[in-house]
Amino acid sequence: MTLSQLLTDYGAIAVFLGAAFEGETAAFLGGVLAHRGLVAYWQVALAAAGGSFAADQILFLAGRYASRLLVVRRFTAAPAMSRVTSWMETYPNAFIFAFRFIYGIRTVSPVAIGLSKVSGKRFVAINLLAAICWGVSITAIGYVFGSAVEQMLGRLRLHEHLLIAVAFGLALVVFIALAVRRRLKPA
């Protein structure tokens, strides 16, 4: 079985799992795969949204119903937890919608929301809308990136295209992390 065939057969599943466990890089690469025609764009966008939604729901439920577990207590001891709690209390709906777009607080936030008084129905509704927006936008960036690389360098072999996409995605994540860290650093 070739890499292309593997990605065609299992690409959407890989994007779903990657978006659940890692996030942006998996969704971004899903967009690159869609650009290459290996998986339909709607499939990777839906898979990215679904993976993100599912992971956040599990973390929310862990915060809500399993706060005594060691793994949940580790989340609550994270340095970002106080900042997350403050933002969530001040702007609950906006924060629930936006946390997945803010680097460094993505996994802590659903746990913090689960520990709060935010209702489960409210979280599900806002989380679903946010996951769809996130999945569509991040995979679209990957799709456009794939097109830009092809215009600049011509049609590359699949592994070359994916290596360039991974390098770009990682560089973008590092750049955003540094920018957010610098912005959030106390004066």
C-alpha cells in the first residue's frame, strides 16, 4: 500500500485523532491533504472539527465529574489555570468560543470550564460552533498553503509536500506561541 493510498483511506480518521490529541498541525495537514486531492476538503474540515469537539467535551466532563483524579488535578495546578479562570469568569461565552484559538491554554480550558458553573448545554452549544469554525479555518489555511507551495515550487512529490507543510506548521505554532507568550507576560 502506498502513502497516497493510505492517506486516501485513513486521512480523515488521522485528522480526527490528530485534532483531538494535538490540534492545529493535524488540521493544517488535513487541509494540505485536501489540496492534494487525497481526501475531500469537507471530510478533513469535519474530521478536524469533530476531533477538537470530542476532546474538549471529554476534558469538560473530566473537570465536571472527575475533579479528584490525578490527571485533572494536574490540569488545575497548571500555571495557566488562574489566567484561564479569570478570563472565563469575565467573558464566559467569548472565552468558551475562543480558547481553542489561543495557544497554550487549549487543554486546560475545558477542564476549567467543567469546574465552573457553566451549564453543560451551554458549553456543548458554544463548543460545537467554535469547533466547526476552528476546523474549517485551520484546514482552509492548510489548503491555501498547499496551493501556494505548488505555485511557488511546482507539483512536488507527496512526502516533500508534507515535509514542507509540517515544517511550516511547526514554525507557525512556535511563532504564535512566542507572540502570545510575549503579549501575556506581565509588565
